[in-house]
Amino acid sequence: MNFWDREEVKERIQQLYRLERDISYVGVLENYPKLLFAAVHYYKNWGSAVTSAGIDYSKVRKQESWSKEKIMKLLKMYKNKKEDFRYNEFEKKYPKLFHAAVYHLGSWENACSIIGLNYKKIRGFTDWNREKIKRKIIYLYKKGVDISYRVMRRTGYTNLISAGNFWFGNWGKAVISSGLPYDEIRKK
């Protein structure tokens, strides 16, 4: 195998950049995998290799970069547009921003608080405990609601399921703890 030394890696990166080739991580992985392999042998990552070649990596990378300022600016914009900031809804609609906010700001609750939103109001469900969960499960069952896991998720009871999973380990155990025959319920 023909293996480059550190200087040859830098020269090849510079050459590809001058030729206006795609030297983003994905571009190099697809088109020049041996170069990528050699680069990460000598440098901590592809970005470091590009930087060592005297090229501003932010100008060639394809992945979006996030800063706290950028995240907060976008969150405030969506707040002003009255977007839904509930955890699951926001993550579905804006997954990159959501995950960047959680990563850079510590948690979704912190992100919401920083821009002046009351997270307890946003999350849209009460603070659950074992007794509240069991009472709600029994209430729904007596009303004739299908409380199997699949139907509960499909019909919008995700908060109750999440609370059941948290407090009892899984949805089936939450139903059984309520004194109901989950094996029969699940088979419906």
C-alpha cells in the first residue's frame, strides 16, 4: 500500500483545495478514502488535517456549525412565531436545532428557560407519580379506551406512556401495577 507521510497529506489537501474539489469530510470519504485514512493517522481528525494545510475548515465543511448565540437567536425567532416548544414536537420539526440546543445549553428545559419560556407550562402534562399514573390508566380503561402500548402511542398518550416507562420500567408494568391484565389488553 502506498502510504503518505505528514507533508504529503498536507500537500494533497492543498492541491485538492486549489482544484476546487470537495474536501469536506464526506467528500473526501467518498472520493479520496486513502487520503482520509492517512490524514487521521497523523492528525486528530479530518478538520485538524485541513487546518494544518492552512485552509479554514469552516469554509469547506458541509456540516452545519452551531454556537450558543446562533441557537438562541433561532429559538427566540421561533418563540416570536409562536412555535410549539414541547419537547417531542420541536424535535420532530427542527431536529438539528433541537439537538444543538440540548448539546450546547445543557437540556431542552435550560434552552427554553434561557429564552424566557416556562418549561413546566410547555411540557403540557402534570408532574407524574406512581399513584397519578395508575389512576389515569384505570380511568382510561374504565372509559373503554384501548390502553395497549401501540394504541396509546398512536392516539396521543405519549406523556402518560413516558411517565409509565419512567416510574415502572415499561408500559406493561405500569398497567399491571394498576391491577389490570396487560396480557389480555395487549392481545386486543
